[in-house]
Amino acid sequence: MTTRFLAICDGKFGPISSKTANGAIRFTPERVAAVLDTQCQAKTVQDVLGYGGDIPVVHSFGDGVAAGANALLVGIAPSGGQLPKAWRGWIREAIQSGMEIWSGLHFFIGDDPEFAELAARHGVTIRDLRRPPADLMVSTGRVRELASTVILTVGSDCNMGKMTSQLELRAILKRRGRKVAFAGTGQTGILIEGWGIAVDAVIADFIGGAAERLTMDAAQGGDIVLVEGQGSIIHPGYSGVTFGLIHGSLPHAFVLCHQPSRKTIDGNPWVPLPPLKDLVQMHEAVARPLRPAPVLAICLNTFDLPESAARDAIKAAEDETGLPAADPVRFGAENVADAIERFHATRPR
Amino acid sequence: MTTRFLAICDGKFGPISSKTANGAIRFTPERVAAVLDTQCQAKTVQDVLGYGGDIPVVHSFGDGVAAGANALLVGIAPSGGQLPKAWRGWIREAIQSGMEIWSGLHFFIGDDPEFAELAARHGVTIRDLRRPPADLMVSTGRVRELASTVILTVGSDCNMGKMTSQLELRAILKRRGRKVAFAGTGQTGILIEGWGIAVDAVIADFIGGAAERLTMDAAQGGDIVLVEGQGSIIHPGYSGVTFGLIHGSLPHAFVLCHQPSRKTIDGNPWVPLPPLKDLVQMHEAVARPLRPAPVLAICLNTFDLPESAARDAIKAAEDETGLPAADPVRFGAENVADAIERFHATRPR
């Protein structure tokens, strides 16, 4: 039976705030039966996100089931990763209806005594996408033995397209006949791909080790490995995860992601985002002591700009950095894929 | 009843490899009854470490108890933090003898079914020093509200004196009448101080939050807060922890620790240690986007150098960086304390 989600996003369904649901809607729309948001006046997800077609937005659990849902997806990934208390009723109702529960929260639904007991009683599987493997190690630089070219997305902040850019780039490189693999490092990437490790949910000493293992595993399936980035090297909350990922996956090169309309770190207005040119230099500097890695290109998320302003922002990013720039979702990213292919063909080995 | 440890270090007792035991011996020798290492030929810890006096090295559990031990301390903190299988017998024996168990491993002894059951039966407390609090948050820059001056030790690698330097500096500043606090961020610091959070053992998203909370708590007790550093910004396994600590505690200034005889990252000979001058610049660069922080001084660990070479290394570090340098353990660190006091008095507020 195909999994068809009712994605719970109550009061949060929007282009930024319902990250997990949005990833599922963009990359696996056939698995999303409906979005539940009692506050949302829109009829379809297309009206809210600008993609997703006629997947309905519903106002009750029953309407979601009527729309064909046979599983519940927690559609948000809030800072701290806790389950909103008001949502417990829907989780309970889903388990009692025999629906699988999928969640990318730090709070593990399967470890909650009430839900665990209920799920056991109803024979329901709870998939906590962020639950780490039990046998992680400290990273040791093993990825240096790989023949594959490793590309990591990095960003000026969270939630501006590090996963989406890699998935769009994978699609382009696949169309071109490249053997390319994607390593999902967050709950949404894992949801879409069916495998991966949420590196932000592992014990801190093992961030690098998790990134190393993911990169090694992904390289089995690709001459080019696209690793999903996390956080930002200047994020006050998440920089540790970002650095563990950089020094564990040891990319040969970076793609830098940015949202031109964002001027400070989301939720931390005291941290201004440096100019792109500085961000390029900063990433190259922190990689250098372990394995030098250039920034190859810039991927912008211009969803909140008018088209002409978006095209101007791309041009400005190219002028500022001397690198190819694109909005992969809005205008495609053939030029970024070109840069990756060129680098893959010519990098020192 | 005073806790008196039998520190288990079997096959590992030495200046570098028995980090947890060594911290206890250096800073709380009155709590260490004996060290157990069946491979060690020395009679006293002084013979092995150059400090610790006549605390005996014993070859059996019984000899440790005879020396006055009433608690067992796991004396090592190996990479990955697992319990050597061969040591399980000693843990079992200790619990059966009613001895408390203290451990700083990632492996939680209290979560092991056999040990948990045995401890419950014998009414024995198991203290897993690395077990994180359950209610950690993502960091948000709250430490910027503190009036205290925050100083973080950083290092070119692990295990070269980041905790020891802070504890020596605290002693000097206390003698000078300063209100100074220490924030322990690792198992040994927590063992010595009786409080703290092992930031390398928390969920990756909460490293910064743990550092923030520790710094806030320590500031209750000090105008100057000395935060114990962890890892290194160029460590392939641990850089994530280091960055989380930097961006969560947001120090006003750094003290950079280094071991002159070490040329590459321990266990990772493919990562050369950059010159001190570059390390100074790199730390200042990664702090700058959140809160600018200068490196104030260099603390060297010269334990493995002859005295004249040690003094030359200190002089060379000063010449290279233009900063005061010291080996706090071997020759004292009044000049480093001077630099901290000067900075505390004059930093922009």
C-alpha cells in the first residue's frame, strides 16, 4: 500500500514554517493526500506555496482521511523540535485509526509512553526520522579514500534551500547521464529519500562520524555525491552541526545557498548576514586546514521577490563573487550543474 | 563520607591516555585512593605523571579497596567513549561491594541493564558525568546580556590543557581577589567541580544551548567566567563541538592552548597543526560574525620537553604571536592572568 500522508501543519502552513511538509509536497507530491491547518483559508497547497497542485488543505482529521490519507506526517520542524501539545489528539486519533506516524521532530513520538503503548496495541509503526543509528563513531577522514567527487551545500542561514538545491541539481545531473547520489542529512531529506541520518540529532561527538558514514554510503551510488547541508557556520544555535558536517564529509567543493531578502539570521536579528563574497572566503578558510574546497556556485532562493528583482539578485551575486548563480527552483540551475561537472572533470586527484 | 576513588586506568595510565583520572589526581588528589593499572610497573602516580605524590598504583581491585577506595572512577575518556569489555568485571565487583560508580564515558553505565539491575539491588549510585540535562534548548545569544567577562580556552587539538589552563588561571585570579567562575564542559571538569554539562554528549542541535546555559549559570558566581574549551576548530572528529561551544558561550576573548611537540592532530596524522599565528587569526575570524573576540594569550603544555626547550618554546610562541605565553602547570601563568585582568578592565562595554 502506498503511503499517503495527512501532513499536520496546524497554524504553520506556509513557504517557510512547514519545512517538512513542503519538502514532501515538492519532491513526492504523490505521497501527500492533504495538509491539515485549521487556520489556513486556502483551498489547495498551490495557493499557499506556489507548487503542489490541487492537494487540498483541510480543517479536520476526518477530512484528511476522506482525502485518502493513510499515514500522519508531522509537517513542521520547529527550532528545538518539540511536539505542540495541541497536536497530541491527532497523533492519538491516527494511531487508533491504524495510520503510520512519520515525524522528523527531536521529540521521538515512539518514545512517548502513551503513544508507544497505543501503537503497540494497534500494530502501528512510528517512524521517527531523526532517530540516529546506535553505532556511530567519531570521524577519522575516511572519506578521503573515496574516488567520488563530494559537493556540500552550505548557507548563510537555515532553511534557504540547501536540500532543495541538491535535489534539483541531482535531477539535472541525472538527466545529463551522470551517476549522481544524494546524501540526506536532515529529517526532510530522509523522508524524501527513505534513508539518511539527521546529523543534528546525533550525540555531538558523532556529528562528523555521521556525516562521514553518510558520505561513504552515498558514494556507493554515485561518482558525484551531493551532500545536504545544514545550518550555517555563523548560526548561533546550529554552527556546531554545520562544522561537523563540513569536517566529517570533507567536500571537494561547496555550493553556497542564500536568500537575498534575508538580512539577519532567522530568529537572531543580532547576527547580520555577511556579504556573499565574505561567506565564500569564510567557507574556503574553514575547510582549508583539513581539505581545501572552493565554493563553485551560488544558489539563491528568491521565492519572495518579484521576477525582475530575482533576476537582478542572481546577476548581482554573480558580479559580487565571480561565480555562476541561479535560483534552481524558479529558473533552473544548468549553469551550477555545469560548474559541478567541470570541477568533477578537472579537480586534482 | 568522603568519596575516595579507585581510578581504573588498566593498560592506559599515562600523561595523555588517562585524562579523567589525571584531572582528578591533579585537582582533587585527596579524593583519589589509588589507580588500578595491571600493566603499570610504577609504584606511585608521581612516578608516572610527575604529580600526585604517593597515591599508589595497584594491580588488583582488592589492593585498591585496601588503599581506602570507596568508589570506582572510570579513569579514561577514549575517543568514542565506550567501556572496555574487560573492565565490566571491576564495575560489577565495585557495585557488589557497595561502591559508587563514577564515569565520564559516552556509554552510560547506569543504562546498562546488568549494571542498572545490580546497582538497584545493592542501593548503589551510578554517576554518569556525561549524561546531559533533559531540557536543553537551542542557543539564542542570551549570554550577550551578561555583565561578566567570558573567556574561552581553545586549542590546536584535543587534550592539551584547555581545562587545566582554566583551573590554573582561576587559582591565580582567586588569589588576586577576583570574583572568578569556572564552567566545566567535559566529564573531567564536571568531576572536579561537581557541576557542568558535557557539551560533547548532548544532541547536536543543543551544543550551543548547553554552552549558553553553562555560561549563564557560571556568571552567577563570577565577574570573570572561565569556560573550559573542547576539541579544536580543525579537528576532523570534534570541530562541531568546538564551534557550538564558541558560538553558544560567545566569549569576549580566547586563550589559545597548544602542545609544542605535537605536529598533527592526535590520531589524524593527515591534519597538520597550523602555526600559532594562523590559529590566532582563524579563531578571531570565526568569532567575528557573532561577537568579535581577540586571542589574549597562549598556554603551552610542555610536559614532554626538557626545561630549556620548554622555555624556548614559550619565548618562540610570544615572538610568533606578539602575545604573552606560559606553561601554567610548569612555570605558572601570572602573565596570562595579567592579560585577562587587563582585558576585563578595559574591554568595550
